[in-house]
Amino acid sequence: MAFTRRTIGLAALGAPFIFTGSAQAQTIPLKRLVVPFLAGGALDLVGRLLADALGPATGGRVVVENIGGAGAMLGIANVANSPADGTTAGVATASTLITNKYLFARMLYDPDKDLTAITRIATGTILCVVNARRAEERGWKTFRDLVAWGKANPGKINFGSSGLGQTSHLMQGLLNARCGTAMVHVPYRGGAPAIADLMSGNIDVMFDTMAALLPNVAAGTFRALAVASAERQPFLPDVPGMKEFADLKLADIDIQTWFAVAVPAATPAPIVAEYHKAVVAAVATPRYGERMTPAGLMAVTDPSPAALKDLIKRENPFWEELVRVSGTRLD
């Protein structure tokens, strides 16, 4: 199967973040926005920006609650099991809405029956980085250098991910299957702790969102080797895309990330409609879009919840196949 352009998302309890703005007329009853990862990662950033932008539509007060673990299932299951009155929503990814059901033998929720996805709120791609000091020691100047060293030294590269079944985990399985690298997967409960261990050298390489990795690339702590999209990205024009690695059997890969807002499935249709209107307006604010750009993300919305549902339906076969090819299966 050719891996044409598709989207996918990213993988404890953090301190709640409360956005308090000037009092406004409330149009949606949102009080609690669940982010299914630890604080500090890309998804956390998007969730907090959204909470800020939704201030006028919520009366100016939203608690952002980080609930990580189990491939982001704990946080999304918390949303699915919350009262369907519009007071709780979650920031979901394609992993939580699509991929997990192909990865996990047992799910904590049914993404097709227990949730209503309202609209996407951001999209981007993922970036492969290595610890800069380790790269110098092992001669990893390019992505091909990394792959060649991994093939020659099976089991000696520690590949970190933001969680079991997340995009970064699937990329590790895909590289091992396609390139024969035998890298060792080291899962974390979110991108932030994985990045911390990459900085210290406890792991060697990881794929994650640009939002999370670009600051360390700019600081010289990480070396950027490739993006998982087919084409190069304007944020890093010197970093190759996957279509440049036909010799590594990766030219058909074009993976990107997206984030969406989801609520419990039984949420009344009028509340869902008001949510869609409010979230689209929030994402359209200049401040929201301006904060996305430096993070390597782009603000995006869907014309309706039905349109997003159709997108999810179309994406299912692709990610089912990707999980199969990567050889990843979780209990």
C-alpha cells in the first residue's frame, strides 16, 4: 500500500491551568478542557492556546487538565465518561480517534461510539531529531547516517516516543520494518519527559512535533535529520522530507499531525453546534494563528462535525495498514 499524504496525531496528572479573562457572555458551557498528555508538549501548547482563545465564548474561565497515560487513552476516556452537558471537552488526536483501536487489544473507550469530534484545530508534521552530542560521537550527520549506523549496530539505538501507539512509536516500528534498523523503543507518558531524556542523552533519537522540538534544534541541543512529511517544510528548508529517501523504502511516507476538539457522544446537538461555532471563531483569531506558526503548526478547522467524521472514516484504512506494516501491537 502506498502511504500517501495522511494525518495523525501524537502520546499522570499535571497541574491544572486556568485561563481567566474578562467576563463575557457565555455561549458554550465549557469549564474543563482535558489534554491527554503531560504538561509541556505540543498538544499541551495547543490546548492552552485554545483555552485562551475560547475565553469570550466561555465566560472567561477554562481549566486545562493534563491526564496522560496508556497511549493518551486515559485522558480521552475521561472525556468520554464525563457528563454529556458540554462542561467537559478534550483535545484529541488522530491516534486517539483512529489509530488506537488498531493498536490496542483492549480499549478504554470506543472512539466511534463514545465521542463526538467537533473540528480540527491545528495541523503540522513531525520531525526526526537526535541528541547533538551523540550525533557527533557516532557520525550522524544525516538521516541516512543514522539508518546505516542502526543497521550495523542492532539494538544500540534507543528511540524515544511520546507514548505507546503514538506517531513517534509507529515511526520507530516503520523504520525498523522498512530499513532493518532494530532500534529499541522507549515509551514515555508524553513528549516533554522524552525530550528531557533526549537532552540528557538517555535516549538517542525521536520523532515528535516541530512545536516541541524546534527550540532545542535552534539551541543546538538537537540535530534535525528529517521530517515525516513527503516534502521539506518552510520552517526547516535544509531538512529533507521522506520522498527523498526512496533508497530507504520511505518515499511513499507523508505523515502529519492534527489535533481536534471532542466531547462525549451523548452531548446534545445544539451544544455541539454551538461548540463548533465557538471553536472555529477561536481558531480564526489572529493571536491563535500567530502562535501556531512559530511552533511549526497551522491553524485549521472543518466546516462541520459531519465533515470531520467523514475525514476520520476515510483515514481509518490507511492507519490500520500503517499499524500492520510497522508491526506494532499493544495489549
